[in-house]
Amino acid sequence: MATLTGRHALVTGGGRGIGRAVAAALTGAGAAVTVLGRNEVSLQDAVSHGDAAGYLAADVTDALFRRMFDLNVMGAVHATRAVLGEMVARGFGRIVVNASVAGLKGYAYVTAYCAAKHAAVGLVRALAQETVKTGVTVNAVCPGYTDTDLVNDSLARITARTGRSREEALAGMLKDEPLGRLIRPDEVAAAVLFLCSPDAGAITGTTLTVAGGEI
């Protein structure tokens, strides 16, 4: 079991979904976790339930195509800039970007999302090269469709637009995933926890795919 006692972690989007699961996993491993996001109620809930030690309310987005970049790329840039200098000075740090399988392949009708996630993976790969001898590692996790509010909202829109049942819509969503089910947020969090561990010091510039065999 990885131990992160004495470490501090900042988890963006930490009020719900994958971010919340990551915050809980890091807290469980001993880290002092600060969650950041737009919804102050969900952030407070994360703290009150012991998934995080504190929170910051912030919005890193503004406007659809541009908003995708602000959220998925510039959000990672701003968070990284805020912590990287001290990590390098300390000689230890772990940066893990929540990317997507959409950062590794193309999907029809979600061009902005795919472009942003590809950019996030490129950021990880380049920054890893710049920091490789500093004690800081930079990696990405690339989940497939995960059981989050975002996916459930998408399923609701599909059923409303097409008249298909939720089960039919979900089957269409998962047609390329051999595992045949949604990924659980805690499964993604376990990947993040490993990349944050002391044992992952030689792993940098990678994309750890959690996608049920899709990639």
C-alpha cells in the first residue's frame, strides 16, 4: 500500500466524480488533500466526509471549443505552474493529469474534447522531459467511459434525443470497450495513487490507460 504521509496533494475537480475518488484515495494513503472546483457545496461535502482536508472554489473556464481547452489544458497548466517550482526545489513531486482515451484516439462529434485531451497528453509528455532529472514526475491517466455525473448526463441526453432506453444508449457507448461496463471512479483513482507513490519514481511522461481494453 502506497504511503503519502507528509505529502500535500491538490486535486482539481475534486468535488465529485473521478476527482473526488482521487482525493479520497490520496487521503487514504496519508496525504493532506486540497480539492479545487466550481461547486462549493460539493467541495464542502468532500471535506465534511473526510475525502479532503480543505478546499478552494475556483472556475478555470470561460466560453464551447475554448472552454474545452480552458478546462482540460489551461486548468492543468495553471495548477502545474502553481506547484512545480516548489516541487523542483524540494526534489520531489508528482503531477498526474486526468486525460482520457480521447487524448489517444479520435471520436466523432466530440472534436473539441478530443483536441483538448490530445493537447493535455502532449503537455504531459513535454513537461516530463523538462523535469526528468528533478525528482518530479509528470504522467496522465486516460480513462474510458467512467461512471460519473458527466457520463450519466450524456446518457440522459441521448435517451431524450433518440428515444432509446438508457441500457440501449449505454450499450452503444460501450461498443468498443471489451470489458463491457463503465469504469468505476475508484479504479481511476487507484491508477493515480500508484503514479503518486514513491515506487513510481522512474515512471514519467506516460499515459496509464484505464479503459477496459479499448486502447
